[in-house]
Amino acid sequence: MNDFSKKARAAEAEMRSVFPETPLLRNDHLSQRYEASIWLKREDLSPVRSYKIRGAFNAMLKELEKRPDQHTFVCASAGNHAQGVAFVCKHFGVHGVIFMSVTTPQQKVDKTRIFGGDSIEIRLTGDYFDDTLKSAEAYCKEVGAHFLSPFDDDDVIEGQASVAAEILVQLSCAPDMIVLPVGGGGLSAGIRSYLRSIGAKTELRFVEPSGGASLTAAVAAGEPVTLDSVNNFVDGAAVARIGEKTFKALKGIKPEDVLLSPEDRICATMIEMLNVEGIVLEPAGALSVDVLPELADQIRGKTVVCITSGGNFDFERLPEVKERAQRFSGVKKYFILRLPQRPGALKEFLGLLGPDDDIARFEYFKKSARNFGSVLIGIETKRPENFDILFEKLASAGFTFRDITNDETLSEFVI
């Protein structure tokens, strides 16, 4: 056992004064489906419903050991890191200043305030995270506070490694494979460093959202690069640039060991885990489970741990998640129909719908000077193949239509 693993184990032991180890639970549903022994490391059941409390706790503890007079800690975050920092500020009795963008949902602001109580103050500044981060860094310099990075910090990486330390004790052995999400890289860097330090032969698979593939880009370039754009739907892992220190710990991984999860497919996984298992996962928290179909041939007969990294899900987002899941699975589509402006045309169209076809949206834009009107229609059905039948009927009846379900531009502005 080298120095890193000793420090990670020590950090894990210190955490027991704050919260118990998160459960490692065998999931029968997934195990049967993939003919493997699938275990879920339930970081969504930590006190702040994510693993971020680990890195924040360890980094703050180490700083207080070095500088007992340090009483102000600062972070810039609108999500799990902010809540973790708030929680440990209250635990250590220090002052925390948490910078959030002005556009942060009130639910996240309120939750952070609940965890931190009187120990923290929240400052809303900037429309974008980069602006918020600059304000936080400037404040640190001004008052001599300590900045708590969400991932690119040696003490944070060490704290996140405690997840691996717990897994090996709970499982009584090293698993064949661990599947873990990647955002800035703190969790993955910590777990990889820990396993390497003890000589474990565990394989790792790294999962990031398709709209925030910063690790994929870094592996291809051999160094961290900044993505031109990021899809923020998977907000817990949508990072434009992986950390310098985290990538150093991840350097040398194979490109084929990094997998991408499409945002709509993640939604389908979230809905399934909620409906079948009663497990509430945020988009980033579902990443490890989402890629299991792609790993099916590799994991058969093996012991696999999926890290469900967070469950901070605002149920006001549920309609959007359900919508995206339906679109991914092919049971909901949107199309624009050119409807003749003559009596009976609408009735004729309705007569073509099958018994399982349900109209979820109908907007008719009538132009009196034209022979046709444009109709935006959303249809939900029970089986994807029902749309093949419907579209064939529409074509045979002479209706002109355009499927816009996967047209990102039209979907954004019309749907």
C-alpha cells in the first residue's frame, strides 16, 4: 500500500465522523438482465445526495490542519459541489462563501442554504459560470480565503478516492470492473489512483455525456482541451474542460474505455430506474447504468460496480425527462402536416390514427389565402413500429408531412 492509498483510507476514516459509508447494493434487476453480478455504489444516498461531500470534506480538513486560523472557504458552483461545501462548512464551524450564477434555480439555492445554515452566505453573480468563477477567485484574493475546487485539486481527488476504499471493503475483494461517471475528473482520478496504488486488476470504464465529452477530447489530444460548446442537460458532468491534475491521473487510459451517453438515452435510464427500482437519479448519476447495454458482452459472468454518483433531481424536470425518454425510445414523435383546407380533411386524418396512437399536441396555423394549413402534431404510441404504419397510411392518403422529432433547430424553437 503506497502513500496515496494510505491517505485515501485515512480520509475515509475521518469521514465517519460526518456520515456513514454509502451502501453498496447488489441489483437483481440489472444482474439478471446482463447475466452478471451488478452492484450499485449508492453515492446518491450520501447526506447531500452526491459524492461531492467527500472531496470537499477532505480538502477543508487538510487546509485546516495546515492553517488552523483559516476561517473562510469559497467555491463557485450551482450544484452538488456547492451543497457539499455548505455541509462541511457547517460541520467544521467555518465561514463559507458560495458563488452561484444569477440563473441558478431557486431550488438549488434553497437546498444549499439548508445544508450550510448560518455558516454560509450565497452570492448570486454572473449569467454564466465563467463569470461566477472569476468573481469567486477575485474575492479569494481580496480577503485571503481558501478556494475549494470542485475537482482539480489533489486533496479533492484524494477525498473522492474514498469511494474505491469503501467498495473494496464492502465487497471483500476487488471487482472485475467499475463503471463511473466523468465530469471534471475528480472521482475517476481518485478511483484510478487508488486501485493502481494497491495493485488491483479492476478494469475501469469511464462514462461522460455526449454533449460534454471533455475526457474524450483530452485523450485524443493527449492533454486537456476546451470544448467549443457543452450541452448542460447533464449538469453534474457537463464540463467544458477536464482538470489538469485529474487528467494527469487519467493519462494513459485507452480511448475505447471512455464511453459516451446520449442525453435522451440517459433520460430513458432515469425513468427505468425510477419506475422499476424506485431509485431517483440525477442525469449524471445515471451515467454508469446507462452504458451497461454497450458493455453487455464484456461483463457477462463478472462482478461489476456502477457508481450512481448523485440523486439531486428536481422533479419539476420530470416532464422534460419523460419527453426525452419517449423520443429516444421511439414512442413519441413530432411532425408537421400539410392539411388541406377543405371540409372533412381533419376527420380524414384522425381516421388514420391507430388504436394506440394518442395526440399529445395539436397546433393548427391556418392561412386563409392558401389551400393548405400547417399543423404541428405530437403523437404518443405504445410501440415504435406504430409510426411506420401511421406514416404509410398518411402517404397513401396523399398527406404531406415532415418528421421533425430529431431536428434540433426546429425542436428547440417549435416543440
